[in-house]
Amino acid sequence: MKKFTLGALSVAIAASFISIAQANTYNIQQVETPEKVRDLFPIAINDNRHSIVLGQQPKDIEFDLTLLSDSILRNIGIDPEVDDLENYQLSRQQYETLVRGLRDSVNTDVSNPRVSFYDAGYFDGQSVVFNEFFEDTDAETPEMEYSTDHIYNGLNNNNVRVGWGSAPYRFNEFTYTTGEGDDEQEVTTTYTSRAFTRQAIWSNGDTTKTYPAPEQAYLGGESVMMDINDQNVAVGYASVAVSPASQAFADDCQTRLDEGTATRSLYTCLWQRWINLSNATAANLQSFYSRATINSNQSIYDMRAMVWQLDVNGEVISSQQYGTLMERGEEDEGDFSSYAAAVNNNGIAVGQSWTYYEGIQEEGRRIKMPAIFIDGEVKPITEDPVYLWGAATDINDENQVVGFLIRRVQGINRYIGFIYDIESETLSELPSFFNGSSTIATAINNDGLIVGTAEIDADLSAQRRRVAFSYESAVEGANFINLNDAVACDSGYFLASADGVNNSGEIVATGIRPEEVTTEDGETTTEQFAKTLVLDPSSGELNNCTQEEGKIERQGASTGVFGFLSMLLIGGLITLRRKFTR
């Protein structure tokens, strides 16, 4: 078993560092990326200027190459019949390819090991601490080390954070019979399984609490906490039933086992259905409205938006399930769910729910739309048929909701940022940078300052450059601000997404930074790294970086932005905000 470490590699800064000029709207603090991971993404920031972050792509996982399938080995240039697998030294490129290929969301071969990819981190203003909740490090137990994921989705002003973690995988054996008569033989295969898919977590830094799902059939269930307010009201979602279609599928799997005709275990049968549903797309929208793909991110379970009232120690005082915007149609047997994503200090939660386009309960008209969860009711933000899909991503204490909707602009599905006032029941589209700029609002503070990510290039290419933005919704005549123009032009970062904002106007943003990497062979290349940035307001003015030479470097830095943004889609996120997992 060979351990690969990036400690032998040297990294040099290829672009200029933080400017100390004072004529900027924001000053930048880069949060130091822990040595354990390659990239560090921000998720949210509270009024104490503390943040939750996401470490991605661990750099020091041990691999036992003898456990990998021949196809995986050959894919990274190893010949299993020739190379000495027990003593083989992985190159950096081989290691990174393995980590990306064996992570849970893309590893569809149950015979292969599975590896951790995401680490839940907490930034206290000085440094980042990663918290691992379900990792099994005991070599005497069958569970695999480095096979769990951990993600924080929300934190409050008491520095309590919530999220989810997955159970460690273990190897199992399944034996079945092939052939008949003299040709009959037993075949034994190996497969991976885990106790649960994911489980909600609560942490105050000293103590961690976990919250199993109500329904745990077949794969152990799913529960997720997405946000928590200052009164310890946490919101998220959990599995409450197996969907009718998945139950029929499970019954068929069990029948094959009972008849002796199955070639895979019941767990594998259901897990493979789960992974396919997790990576599913809204085929009805693709065929009827546009060729653009919209991830539907489904499950074998019916999920329900959950609201938990916790005490200061994370113990559950009470909990409430919320239904969906519409009931599931009689002919529709797929999973039908609702998801709470954010909650304010008034106890109002927002998120997303399955419903039907124009209210017609047909399977081909299933869509997900923004929802409000309040006083036991699920309320729509809009039922206007111009919108085909959407989600609410945040809510402030003024009961203003932000998120995105999808509608057709010049024949193409585009993401449209919105703000919705619950008291007046008023929906307004955000102006964005230009008509047709796909825009996703990720967060809003109590002053109405909205941040997010939006397209800046008005061309017709498939991948248009995205930038972090801010927008003062309470200021009449305010414009969208490209946050790359709000920091020093020679900062060395390309700000791709603004991910959180607190009531002091401090923002956490994803910055892409080119750095020179020297490999073990002495070769030097330039790669893009994701950095977590804290933007502190200052008394300066906007820079017109697009007209300055310094902008050229940051345009170059944007080369790998789209790859990074696609990596933000944890488990098939519906939005670039890491708060969403459905």
C-alpha cells in the first residue's frame, strides 16, 4: 500500500499577491488553505467574521493498488499484469486522477474502493480546522479509511455549524451461481457498502451531534442540515419513505434473490439505482423546452423539508416535516420531495420543492420550484408559467428571499436571480450585467446586500465567464458590481463567486489563482487553485480593471474557472451555492 504525498512538490506564486493599495472598495484576506487539501471553497460567513469552508481533493490518501479494478489501473497507465502493484510509485497526475475518479459522486463501480473528497472546515478568523465525523481509522475494523465525506452548509452567530457526513465504506462478498448441470459454478464478487448514505451533523467545535433519517430502508437513509439560526432552529431535509418506483425496483431485486437468479446483492441493486437517480437530469425540460441540461438530483427516497428546534447542546426539542408544493400525481411514481435550504431569525425557512408545470400532475411536467416553509404551510414564491425551474437560496431577517429561477431567454434556458418580499408577496428579477446573463443569488444580508455569481460575457459560447457580484437591492438605481473591479486589479485572483455576506457587509468569495507547480520530475507547469477570500469593505472606489493591464493576468486566471465551478456541484447541486445538495 503506497502513500502519495504532495510534500515533495514545490509551489510558487505565478501572479502578484494581495495589493496594499487603499483605493479599493474591498480589501482581500486570503484564508490559508490547509496542507491536507488542494482547494478551499467558502460557504458562508457570520457576523463574527467566522466562516465555514469546504476543503476539496485531499492530497495525502493511501491507496492499495491491489484493490483497484484492471480498468481503473489501465486508465492511469498501470499494467496490472506487468507492474508491481505493491511497490508501484504513483505520479502526481496518477494520484489526482485516482482521487477524482474514486470519489463517491462519480465512482459507479461498486467493486472499487471509494475515497473521501470533501472536508468540512471552520475558519475562526485566524486559521482553518477540519472536522471529520464518521471517519473510521481503526485498522482492525472492516470499514475503509479515507472513504467518508463531510460538509458544513450553515452556521449561526453563536459559531454553531451544521451540515452532513457520510458513513465509511466497507468491502463485502456476494456469491451467486451461474450455468446449469455440469457447467454450474459459484462466482464470488466483492462490493462496497456503508451504514447510511449521509447523516445530518451539528457541531459547536467541542461536541458533535448526529441526526438519523426517519426512513432508513435499504441504504440507511439520508438526512441533511442546511442552515441554523441564532435561536438554534436548524433546517434541512430527510428521507421519510421509499418512493413507489424505487420500492417496486427493490421488490424486483428481492424476488431475484429469492429465486436464486440475482447476480448482485440487494444493497448493490438499490445503490446503483440511487447513484443513477443522484446524477439524473430533467429530461422533460431538455426535450420540451431546451437542450440545456438541468440536474434533477433525485433519490430512491421521498425527502421532506425538516425544521428542528434544538437546545444549546444540539439536543432535539421538537421537529416538523413539511410537504411539497403539490401532491404527487396518481400516475407519477418517482420520488417527490421538498428541501429547506435556509432559515432566518424569524423562523421562516426557504428552499425548493417538486411540483408540476402549470399544475398539471403528469410525470412529464415535473419541475422543482422555490418554496417557503412557514407555520406548517408550504407556499410557492411564483407559479408564473414563464419559469421552468428554480430554488430559494437564502432569507434575511427582513423576510426577503433570494435565489434563482430558470426561464427561456432568446430560446435558451437561463438562470435568473430574484428577490422576493414575503410581506408584500412581491417578486422582482435582479437586473444582472446584461439581458440573458445567467445569475444565481447565493446570499442576502439584513441591509439587502445580495451576492452571488453571474455571467459577464454576452457572447453565445457554451461556457461564458462567470464573476462574483454584489448588488445593493435597497438602493434605488443600484447596479450590479463585478467584484473583480472592487478589489485591486493586481490582486492575482479571479473572483468567480461570492458565496456569503454578513450584516457588516463582509463577503466570502471563491478566488481562482494561477500558481506554478514543480513536479517530482522537475517540470514546471501553471495550474489553477481555488482559494477562500474574505472581502472587507473599505472607503475606496471601484477600479476599472477591464481597461488596465493588470486585468490581463486575471483573465488568464479564469481559464480554469469553469472546471472549478463544476466541482462546486457537490452531489449534483442545483446551484453554485454549496448550501444546496438537491
